[in-house]
Amino acid sequence: MPRSVLDRYPGWTPRQCMECRDRRRGVPSPRTAKGKKRTRTKDVVLTTEEVLAEFSDGPSDGAFTDGGAVPNPGPGGWGAVYVQDGEVVAEASGHDPDTTNNRMELTAALQATEMIPSGAAVTIYTDSRLVVQTINEWAAGWEKRGWRRKTGPVENLDLVEPLYRVFRSRPELKLEWIAAHSGYLWNEYADALASRWRLE
């Protein structure tokens, strides 16, 4: 167990070693060549404690979001965590019994904006290219056309419109894409929050 994790959570003792957990779940051990980033498959559901013990790469500041449905559409969840200097400032998660990947990703991003104090310059990271393109590229044109796409109505408008309005009214916020399941600590943490319902 990394000393940095034990120092951050005094008194916490892992229930089992990471290798034991992976063997129990039938997950092959990833290569641990020096300098190679540890990654995992999207099918492995980790707790937030396991994520903190296993990962350390990636940005240490910002808000990180994730969401998904299993199957898609189907039951799903979302998660968001706001971090400063590697410390959790706020986190939230939720579950929907009948939803889609896109709705959960948009919900997570919208919830992240509510965690961040007004005026704070923060980057919100999502592993959904659709969310980034929707807000950063497409929504302005849709708004000009009365919230319609050239090919028809905007899907998930009840989430897209308020999320776009937040970013338009708060220029200090940025929305950026981050690679999923690439070993970035806080993206993995958001994934664990979004997947928490699968462990209940």
C-alpha cells in the first residue's frame, strides 16, 4: 500500500491487497514495467478506496465526472468529484434505474458545476467526447436555431440546455476531455462513484 494513501487516510486499513482482489475478480495483473502507466478494463468495478490505493497519475486539480448505464440503455449511475491539490473538496453520485450513458455523463457534468464556488477557475474533466463537443462546439448553434439540430430535436435537452447556460454564464469554468480507464486517479475515482450502485 502506498505510504501517501495511508498518510491521507489515517486509521484506514485495506481489507485486502490489490493483487488478491484482482485474482478474486479474475482480473489479469497488468504489466508493471518501469514507467508504464497502470491501466484497467472498464468492466472492473472498484471502490473509491481501491482507486486511491491503486492510482496516482493525472491532474491533481479540477472536477472529474463520469457516468454510464449497464446495459445502455438500462440502469446507470453518475459520479463527480471536485479536487484541489490532490484533496477531495466535494463529491456526489447518483443512480437511475432506467437511463443512458449520455444522460449519466451530462448529469455528472451538471452536478460538478454545482460543487464549484462561483468565480473559481476550474477545469471540469469528462471522458465523454460527446459532452465536450455538445457544450464546446454544438450547443451555441442549437440555441440559435431554437434548440434544434439541423436533423431534428436535441436529445437530452433537459440536461444540455442548463449545462450550456452554466458554462456560458461562468467563463471561468472549462470543460475538457480526459481519457477513460487510463489510470488517471481522479477520473478513476469519478468512475468508481458512478459505478457505486453496481456494488450495492
